[in-house]
Amino acid sequence: MSSGPNPEDVREARGESDAGIGSALLRRAAQQRGWVIASALGGFAAGLAYRGILEQSGDRSLGMFLRSGFHGVGIGLTVWTVQNVFASFAQSRFGSAVRRLPVAVEVVLRAIVMTAALIVVVVALQAVLYVDPYRLGWLRKSWLTVTLPSAVALGFGLSLIVGIIAEIQRLIGGPLLTSVLLGTYHRPARRRLFVMFLDIAHSTRLAEAMGELKVHDLITRFFFDIDAPIADLGGAVHAYVGDEVIVTWPVSDDKARNARALSCFFAIHRRIAELAPGYQAAFGIVPAFRAGIHVGPVVVSECGDTKRQLAYFGDTMNVAARLCDYCKKVNRHLVVSGEVLHLAAVPSDLDVGFGETIAVRGREASVEAHAVENRRREKP
């Protein structure tokens, strides 16, 4: 009789190893190059402003302005790093404990950790940028009682603002936040998107066997665990609906880039396979899932007032949902339309089945559907 999964294997699968966290941080830096650059430039500008406005009685030479600017760069990058270190720890036990806290408490906790990191960085940069070869001339009482507290207070306030913005973006989504601020989708706009409907198989049966609360815990964990491969392959989560997630990608002129939707499904397979010991330990089951992918025009519009959201309309959404349902009929994990295969370069490790012409409810024209499988026959 098995004694259960090895705890070390479970921790590795859940991303709790130091190497996994470091890799996640590097991956986030690659994904968020714009944010990293913006953090550095914003910090540089803040450093210049600090020297020009708050340090009016101090040295205002070009060298001192540059030193203040690089000090600001260090502060800006520290803010970004601490925020993303928390995100990299997301699947560890520490991350799970933090997620159970109220959002306000989590933001303040991050800001406190940020303050400690800023003290270390500010002091280290002060020693490097203002070093005196003969004595610590920069280490004056005024620096310890005025400059250091001011810099830390500035960083703490910045970390609170960044944390609040990050939580708002996480809660309502980046596209909606952008639309609210810039009015992007105040009026309906047409976009060409790859759309994937992915749902957990046999969720009704699981609810009967496990209970609604337990199966909801399973679904919540599943959605959390698949977020990384979706983000890694450029997908944007549009919505979670029951046991289903809707993911989109913009259409590109590059067929290899358009294949990200196909690759994403099998990346999710690999991710869940890695986490299988943890699911077995917690739920006695590893979730199976299926998906349908279609591509075409989607009408995007901001809807609502007291509760705003981005709504996606159009035939493309309907076809993708029906292809997901069709998976049940043909007992396949992934079914895509002929339009997807026309626009995307199928990765060499995938096999595409013969096309089947199927009728889609609510649509006069039929759809050419293809089952897609991994040649290694990875199990979900």
C-alpha cells in the first residue's frame, strides 16, 4: 500500500524550491521588461526631482544630480523586485498563507517588507555613490535623521501605490483598468483574437463525490496553477465562469507566434502533471480538462456602471465554446477549428486529426473541427 507522495516531490511540484522561485522571478523580468524599464526610469526621475526640490540647500552639481538619479533607480528596481518576489512565492506555503489574508493586510505586509529592503538598498547605494576614500563623510547625523527617513518614506509610499495598483489590476484585469483610465473600450471595438474555452472535465460528478466546497477548492487551485503557463505564452484571461476559463491571444502576422494558443494547452498539461502529487494528496484526484480554440473577430466593449467589466461578443466566442463541448462527444482533450490551423504554425510535436465538419448551434455555416494531440500522449 502506498504511503503517499514524497513531501519533497510535492514541494518541488508546487514551486517551493529556491531554484523555482529564482526562475519565476527571472521569467517575470523577461515578461515585464517594460515595467522593469519604467521602474528604473521612474526611479531616476524621482531621484532627480528629490535632489532638485527637496535638497535645495545641498550640492546641486551635475554629479550630485546623477548620484540622486541612480539612487532613485535602485529604489525603483527594489520596489519592482519585492513585489515580484512575493508573486514568485505565490505557490509556496508562504504564498498560500499570504493569499488567505485580506487584501489590505497583504498590501501593508508587502510595504513593510519593502521598507526593510529599501533601508538596505539605500544605505548600500549611499556608501557606493558617495564614498569618501578617507572617511565616511556622507554618514552624518542629518543623513541618518533626515535623508534616510525621507527616502524610506518615499519608497514606502511608492510601494503602497504600486501594491494597490497591482491588486486592482489583479482583481479587475489589466485591459479593463486600461479601458477605465484611457477609455479604450468605452465604445465597442472589433479585435481579431484566438479564443480558448477550457473547462474541467466531469466537474458535476466531482461535486457529487467530493462536495461543492471541496470541488470549488479544487477549481480555484487549478485556475491558480495554470496562470503561469498562460502568462508565459502571452495569453490573457478574459473570465472565469464556473469550472471554465476563457483565454485570448491577439492575431499576429507571424504563424509561429499564433501557435501560442496551441502550445499553451499542452503547457497546462505539463504543469498539471508536475503538480499531480499535490493534487492527489489534497483531493485524491488530478483534474482532467479539455478545450476548444477558434479565431476570428470579437467585439469588445466596456459594460456596466457600478460593476464594470469587459464583455466579448460575437460568433468567435460561440464557436470556441461549442468546440469545447464537442470534445466530450469525440472524447478528445483539444479540438480546434480549421481557421486556427490556417493561421498558426502547428508545433512539430503535435498531431492534427482529420477535419470533421460539424454544425454549431446558433450558426448557419458549419465548422471544420480538428482534434489535436501531443505525440508523447501526455496525460492531463
